[in-house]
Amino acid sequence: SPMSRGENRTLGRSPEVESLSFLLSSVVGNRPDLLPPLLQVLSDRHHQNRQRGMRSLQPDSTALGFMKRLYRMYASKEGIPKSNRSHLYNTVRLFTPDAEPKWDTEDQRMGLPGSADLTFNLDRVTVEEHLLKSVLLYSFNNSIPFSSAIVCPCQLVVKELESSSPECSRAPCSLNFNLDLKLRKKRRWVEIDVTALLGPLIATNKRSVKMAVNFTCLQDRDRHSSVPNEPLNKALLRSPSLLLYLNDTSNQAYHNWYSLRSGEEPPIPWSGQRRGFSTFPGERVAPRR
Amino acid sequence: GREAQRPKNPASYNLSEYLKQFLFPENECELHDFRLSFSQLHWDNWIIAPQRYNPRYCQGDCPRAVGHRYGSPVHAMVQNIIYEKLDSSIPRPSCVPAQYSPLSVLTIEPDDSIAYKEYEDMIATKCTCR
């Protein structure tokens, strides 16, 4: 078949050619910038894995499920970015908390998810990747059978733990949300927009973000007197993931705003002026002039 | 010597055969598929999607009169003339990609984070002679 013929011609069978770093270093020597982006990512990867004794990669399975769904939404079967889309970012990164979150023991005894201190390591975000939106992604496990869509009132408090940092003077370091969550059998993720909180930190290329989050679902809408909804809180998978929707301005990245409909502007990196610029599919907020 | 000086009389040729070499070369410059799977390259434990990738490639002969059929620049015709008339060590125009489409890739990063990226110029979609 064409594949085997091609393979013999381009890669050959000798063991040396099997090792990726040999292949890449023989192509570019000490000029990694000559590498196309995908090979550059893989070459770094191959080098780092050899240093760590080829530890196999284990991303969080729930997070992986979400990102595969996102991939199917944004790309065709052949992997080509769909053109009929309304978002303007060409990069989405999902981070899970660095270490096992520290939970408030008092809340644990009461069966509440309680508040947790989370640290996200953002080393993989490059200088050319500008933040457009950041989201905390919560998910619910299958312990509660949602026969139909249910709406439940919840409270979320997110506090950035380095409030002494200068960024806090210009933007909020704590956000309170009162939400009515719509949960369906197939849709067990909840996305909370925290761009206003994290935008200034990530815009200054901070390498890690520390935050305390407290997410509690209540029995009824009267938030002052309502009691926690214990089954739902138990179904809530404790530590959220952090999603960053970014615009990579390097020339290897695909910039789809050439195909923007007339009147739409190219994305402006997060700089505080454009609050609530929503680029998530389904939330069409026209950017203010 | 006399044989070479006598002007070649097109009438002695079959005209359609003569013209065919300009219009439809046998091994014409065109796009070919090359479906590879990342598992062949042992990259499938960090590339989650796509699992198969067809970058395609261009291969074939560039005819003497490249013209509009291949979207070639005028320079390609000039280079053909130089090769034929002045210096045959100068290479003829090559069959190369002229247009590409991007590719979306889902990868696991070294720190176990997950990245969705869109890269430019990853799949050849059109060939040209230049």
C-alpha cells in the first residue's frame, strides 16, 4: 500500500532512524526553530521523557473526555479545523491541580465539597499565547442518575491566594457566583468563567496560580436559609480543572480570523478593557468597539 | 551535420502526438495521498487526535509550458527556457505544494496537561511547478 512504500522511503527500518531525537537533530542540528511546530513539540517531549525515564503520561480521564469532545466540536474527522465556528482562539489548554488539593476537614465531615486550595502550574503557556478566556471546569460523576435536565442553585467563591500581589489592586482577587446549574445526563460539566480573576495574573506571564475555591450546591434558591444538597455535592468531583482559551500569535499557528465574517474583529488579548468577552461556542457576545 | 541543419518540418510529425507532450505529460505533477498513523512513529501516546494524518505530497513531471494549468509564476517558464536554451545544468521547475490547510492536534503535555492546538500549513492541498 502507498503507506508502506512511503514509510520505507522516508523513515527506513534502521534502529537509529527509529529514535526521534536522532532524526530531528540530523535534520536541524542546533537550530530547533527550523522545525515545524508539531515536530518541535514532539522533539521537546522526546527529550524530556528520556530525562524522566519515559514516565508514561496519565492525564485526568474526565479532563481527557472533555478535551476529546472539544476536539470533535472544533475539528473535522480528518483533523482540519472547522470553518463554521464562532470562536477566535486557536489554542485551548487544560490544567489539573498540581498536587492533591488541601481540603477543609470541617467541611468534609459535613459531606460538603468545602473549600480547597488549588495550585495550577502554567509553565506550558508560551509567550506568544495570549489569554482570551479562562474557565474553571467542574464535573459530576455518575452517582446521581439525571433522568432529565435538572436545575440546581449553587454558590461558588473563588479567591486568588496571592492577593498581596500588585495585580490585585487593578482587578478583583475574589469572585462570588450564584449559579443555577443546568445538568443533563450527557452534559456533566460545569464551566465557570473566571477570566476577570485570572486574566491579570496570566497576562503578566505568572508561571503558577494559587486559588481557594468553595463550590456548594443548595437544596433551594433561597441561598440564605437553604441547606446544602448533599447528594449533589458528593457527586461533584472535587478538584476542578483550569481551561485557558488562548490565541497563539506565532506564525506556525493557524489564524482563522482571516475567515471572519465582515465586522468581526481579530481577538484582543486579555488586557482588562474588554470584560466578559465571551468566545466560548454558544455564547455569542459581540465584542464592544 | 547536414541532417541537423535541415529545419524540422512539423508536418512530418503527428501533430496531436507532438502537442500532447505540452498538454498532458504522462507523469503529470499532481497531489498524492500519504496516509500515516502516529502509532507508526510511536507518537500516539502523546498525540491523542487525530490518530491518522494525510499530509499528502506533490510528485510528477513539470511540462515545458507550465502556464496557468499549474499556477506557476512566469519565473518558472523563464527557468524552463534557461534549461532548454542556455544552460541545462540549471534545474527545471519542480513539482511542489502551492497551498496547504491547517491541522488541529490534541496532545498530552509533559506535565500531564492537555493542549488543543491548530497548526498552519500541515496538509498539502494543491501543487504547482516552480
